[in-house]
Amino acid sequence: MIQRISTAQPSRMHDRLTSFFWSGDAIRSRSVGNIILTGTVDVPDVPARLIADWQREITTRLCLEPGDVEQMPLARTQARWPEFNRCLQAMQAWTHTLGLPDVLADSDIALMACRGARYHHDGGQYGSAAFCNLFLSEDKGLDVFFPASGHRIPLQRGTAMIFDTCQPHGVIARQKNDFDEGDFASAEDWSQLFLTWELPIEAACVATALGVAFDVEPQTAAQLDQEQVWVNGARATLRPDSGQWEHAG
């Protein structure tokens, strides 16, 4: 099942977002894609032994706190999960149906863990990419929430999504709109494991799929020396609890 979710509907999306990102040796400008692609793919059951290994890693090495998103050892998961390649095959098939041929094969992959996630965007480091995520954990009552649109994607094993790295997003409790560390403070296992790929935003198929236009602010881009996101013509920051934009000081 594939869904295409446009985030251009509610009034808050009248905010004009601009990403300034590294393209080779120069900063280039682009719009922020207002489309989220999501669906559900067939992911095999994760072996209990591997889940236990993930938990040891999370509690002993990462010491994952509420709101944190950290990288996990991918090679160990690949070695201990005989059916791991089925995840890759399922995602390759899914992206092909979206008109994104071979983008995964040419993109970096990582295994990530989060215990919820504060609202954030990744345009200060990954403005040249879109994220493609595949969630491996069972449903624990958490959603990825995009506060600019109000769209909410329930997380379960097999949830897949592609979105612009500059779109504000967080992982929050299902009954909430704000991120609250207290929702993740108990000893209950709130961790979500997911595979993530960095898709090149300048690839024509990726830009088209997400609705990205390039060189929208060339004069400003020529004056900058770092990646950043601007809102309505000015640099802005994001509140980690609500996901609302604020003018940068």
C-alpha cells in the first residue's frame, strides 16, 4: 500500500521554506518539498536474539535518552538477521513503484534508533538529501508527526516514508501533538529502530517526487557559507517541543 501525502493544505503551510545547501563547492538554494511519500512494505519478523542485542546496545553504549536519535551498528544487524536482505528488496520494490529507480543502491544506508524524537529538521547538515526510512520495530504507540501540516504517520514494522530533510518532524506519543520527554521517561521500551537512506535531492526523480524547485534564492545563496533553512526570507529555528518556527536571533 502506497500513500502520497501532500503537506500543502493547512494555513500554516503559507510559510515559505528555503533550503540553502552544499552543491559541490557552492551553496545552492531550493524550495522545501511539500510532499511526503509513505506506505507499508513487507518486513520479516525481527529475531528475538537481535532485539535483545539492540536493547543491550541502546542501554549500555548509547544510553538513549528521551528525544535522542542515534546511529546503531549496521554490520552486526546484517550478520545476525538472515532475512535482512528482504528489507532491502522490499524497499527497492517500493521505491521503483514511486518512479525512483535504483536510488537506494546509490545511497548511503544506516541503522538508527530513537526514543521518541524532539521536533527538528536536518537542513543544517543534510540539505542536499531526502530521507528514506524503513521502520523495523513493532507498534509502540508512536507516530512521526509533521507539525507544519498536522499529518501523522503511525509507526509499525514495515512503515516506509520519504520526505525532505528540511521538513520539521518529530516522533511523539500517538495521543499528543507536542513532544514531551515525560512521555518516554518510564522503564517501558519506547525505542524505535529504522533503516535510513540519504537520497540525493538534486536527482531529478527525487526532486520531482517531493516537489522541489531549485535556485529560488540565488543571490542569497551566493552570500552564504553554510547549510541552513530560512522561513519567509529570514533564518529561523525550530522549537523542539512544538515544532513551530521562530526567527533566529
